[in-house]
Amino acid sequence: MQIELFLETIIPYITGFLESIGVIIITVASIKAIINIIKSGFDLGNENLKIELGKALALSLEFKLAAEILKTVIIRTLDEFLILAAITFLRIIISFVIHWEVEAMEKKEIEKQEANI
């Protein structure tokens, strides 16, 4: 019973911390991307910028997903579980799509570099 009370007390802080890390990663990556877009003269076709931002988004989603997994420990009702399951499912799908897009862009960039050699 004391472990349960301890977990109910500490998990919101841990999940808040993990979600904050995800927000910080997104913020820093977005600022870097904006600065790099300005430096490149608004070249929106720059694949490296897209790859870097995509990787940062994927990493931030991993932190947010970790927070969601921890939240499952303190769920009390079926409604809470269904909401958390839906959020987790959506984050997994988004993460998968971002990973897929980043891999495709990296492969395209490698092919472009090989063609220039």
C-alpha cells in the first residue's frame, strides 16, 4: 500500500519531467531549423534540415511515449485507460511515420550524394 501511494505521488512529477524534455527538444530543434532556413535563404527543399527536424521530433515523441507508459501505473478507471491507450496509439503511429519519412529522406540524400560522386 505504501509503494502504491509513493508511485501515485512521484509518477506525475516524473511524467511531467519527461514531457518537459520532449517539449524542450521540439523547441530547440525548431529554433535551430528556423535559423538554418534563414541562413540558407529560405531554401525549403533542404533535405538535411528536414532530416534533423524529423529526428528531433521522433526523439521528443519517445520521451512523451515514456511518460505515457509510466502513467499506466496510476490508472484507476477504464475511461482513463481508454484515453491513455488512444493517446499512446496515436503517438506510436506518429513516431512510426516520422521514422519512416526520415529514413526515406536519408536514403534519398545518400543517393543524391552518390550521384554527385
